[in-house]
Amino acid sequence: MKTEAETRKELIDAKLHKAGWDVNNLTQVSKEFDIAVPLPDGVAEARTPYEGHQYSDYVLLGRDGKPLAVVEAKKSSKDAAIGREQAKQYCYNIQKQNDEKLPFCFYTNGLEIFFWDLENYPPRKVVGYPTRDDLERFLYIREHRKRLADELINTEIAGRDYQIRAIRSVMEGIEKKQRNFLLVMATGTGKTRTCIALIDALMRAGHAERVLFLVDRIALREQGLTAFKEHLPNEPRWPKLGEKLIAKDRRIYISTYPTMLNIIREEDNTLSPHFFDLIVIDESHRSIYNTYGEVLDYFKAITLGLTATPTDIIDHNTFKLFDCDNGLPTFAYTYEEAVNHIPPYLCNFQVMKIHTKFQEEGISKRTISLEDQKRLILEGKEVEEINFEGTELEKTVINKGTNALIVKEFMEESIKDSNGVLPGKTIFFCSSMSHARRIEQIFLIPCTLSIRGNWQKFWFRTIRGFMARVGYWISLQTTICRVLPSVSICWIPGLTLENWLILFLLSQSILTPSSGR
């Protein structure tokens, strides 16, 4: 069991050193800081050397030599919360003594650290101490930030009524000292643009200097970089093209979860837990749980979640993650609202079911021709053991003909462009990554299809195939060409749906076995 002195020397000093504080440098850290306090009523002169004095374990000093924060230490066997009121009183008494603001205090037992931004936010547990730069940034923001109610929203970035209401909902929450927010907005309604407009307002109002935008795949990171470059071109961004190492001189950081997790896990990690003022979690219903939750445990900043499909299951509860009481997000704009708006922001969809003989009957000895049975026997296969249900398509059995038929039906039935021939922008959702590859291969070969009775020749050429795991899906960024003009039907992940002509779904859930083909 460590004494308080041992706790300070072995645990607290080491953690302060990791944050860049040299506890032996009197220009950075003052130990046993002497605080003058009034003598008790009726006492004119101190009766002991300690009467009329308090001694703070540590006071962290700014570059101007003035106190920035108090650290109150307790031995590791005690609850750190025992030092909470003591740390607060030290802060207020130093303020009276120096006639200057000192709003930041920490209390710790060496194992747990709590940060209290007095009169601003309640105490919160943190994994480490802020650097001197962090504390000076906190103080500057606290002293110079403007009222968010007076801040204008750039409607060139996000000007729709619901986008403005979403931004105002978060800004009002920040004014009320809330720290966690969740925006639930239907796919295609501009979550990213709404977020960028919010970040723009917070930066102009002096509430945030550094923002982390977290995504779960590289393609979404590239899309985010492009969006921030378009709408906030003067804000320096990380990473630049080819940049691998973290840089500390930017304002907007866009990263995948694995990249940021690797950065904070590095042995020589120098990125402070207090480096960011705002963290945005894109598609927050997906990857921020379990292992990647460590990123949010490390950085304790104002947090904003973006999603179209929040979840409330025990280990993936989006609402709980962002402190949304009773399953109510900070702001919600549903698919139905977007479709029913006049004029509509989104187009409604309709499901086209494609039925094949395989899906209805499956594959068994009864459905295999005698010729195929003989061929299978020559190959050493046991025909009697072949028995697949139609629902096992693309799970335990592959049927190339079914995939080709689906593509053919799509080409015949899809909503066409203004010329009435080529299909509109399209995304295929597949049951597995290998299934997605097989669908892609169908688009790579020349084929002749009957389009509403007119035979046309098409060449399908993949410009760029993008793979990602979300139940497994593939976005085929494809150009479909006739002999002369070409019409691009590229879809970039996250592109708004308002200009889509068709959303084509390909999964077992909507391919119901039936009679026919």
C-alpha cells in the first residue's frame, strides 16, 4: 500500500511528465503551493506556522508564470473523490489571492484522474493530464468564446430548414453545458454537410479550435477530406496526401478508427487526451463500440454522433453512448419526413422481387438433369448428398445463372436516364464480399440485353470497385457505355440520394422464392 508521498512520486509525477510537465521545474510546476486564507473569526494572529495557509499538492503554471490548474493528490488506497472539494477550494482561494481566474482543477489517487472545469462542466474522468498548450487553449476558449445563439449558420453549406434546426439543437445544448449529442438523419439528407456547417459555426464563435472527424473506412475518410476542402477550404486538414505521421498544426483531423487507435496505442504517443475540442463520430451506430470505443475513452471532448439508423441493443446502444435519455436523440429527421416534404428531399422506393427457379426448388438430385448427374459422378461427387435450399444462395452455394439473371432484370426494369436507355445511378447490396466480386465480374463482360424490347449492346467497365463490410456490400463505381456516348453512373459512398434515379437492393431478405424463372 503506497503512502501519499509514494503515490505522488511513482504515479502522479510520471503521468504529469508524460503530459510534458517537469515537476522539478519551478517555472512549470509549483509543489506545495502556498495559499493565504483568512484566519478564523476572533483570531488576530496565526497561532501555528500553518494557520492562515493552505498548501496545494501541485499547481500547474502557464508560460506567464500564472497558475493554470490545481492538482490535489490522495494516496492510491483512497477514493480520488475525497479530494474533490479540497481541489475546488484551493482553486477559489488562489483566485482570491491572485485576483485572477483559475477555473481548472484535478483530483487523483494516482490510478484515477478527474478533471473539473469549474462552473462549466461537472467533473469527468480522464486518462491523463492536459499539456500546457491544452490548458492555455482551454482558458483562451473560455474567455473569448461568443454566445452561440448570436452566431450565424452558413446556409451555403447547409441551408435546408431541418439542417438549420439540427445545428441549432446542438448549439443550444452546448450553451446548456451538455457534452454529448446525437443527430439521427435519414441517408441522403446531408448529415456531413450539416456537421461541417456546425463545425464552421463553432470555430467562428471560438468554441472549438481542433476537431476530429472519425469514420470507419478509408473511402469515407477520402470523402470527408473532399467535403471539408470544398466547404471549409481555409481550415488546415490532416492528413494531406501521403501523410502518415500525425501533425499537430491542423484544425480539422479526419481519421479512421483503426488509424486513431494505433496512434493512441503507440508507445511514444505524444497526442494528448485533451487535444481535440470536438469529436464527430460518423455512422455512429456501427464501429465505435467494443475495441474502437477506446478512442472515445481516451479523448474526452464534446462528442457528436451522426447516424441514419441508431441501435438500442445492449452492447451497441447508440442512445446510451451519447447520453440520450429515453432513446430520444438531440435531433431527428426521418426518411418519411424527407419523402413527404414538398418538394420532396428524397424519392420513395419500391422493391422489385426477382424470382428464380433455383430459389424456389433449390438444388437436389430431383432437380439435376441426368446428364449433369453423370458428370458429377465422373468427378467423384455423391449426387445423393447434394441438397441445397433456395435460401442458401450465395451462402453455401453459388449459382452464376441467378446472378446474371438479376443483372439482366435490373437492366431491363431499372429507371432509365433521360434517353430512356441507360440505368440511373445504382448501388448493389450483396450478401458477402465474394458475392459482390461475382456481381462485379458480370459487369466486366460485354453482353447484349433486351431493354424494353429493344436489343442494345453494352460494355460494362469498372472504373473503381469499392469494398466495405457493413453486413457486406459493394458500391460499383461503374461507367456503362454504348458504342458512342458514355454515361457515368458512379456512386461515391455517402453521396446524397436526392439525385439518385434508383436504389437497387440485392439480398436474401428481398429475393423471395417463387415460381417462374
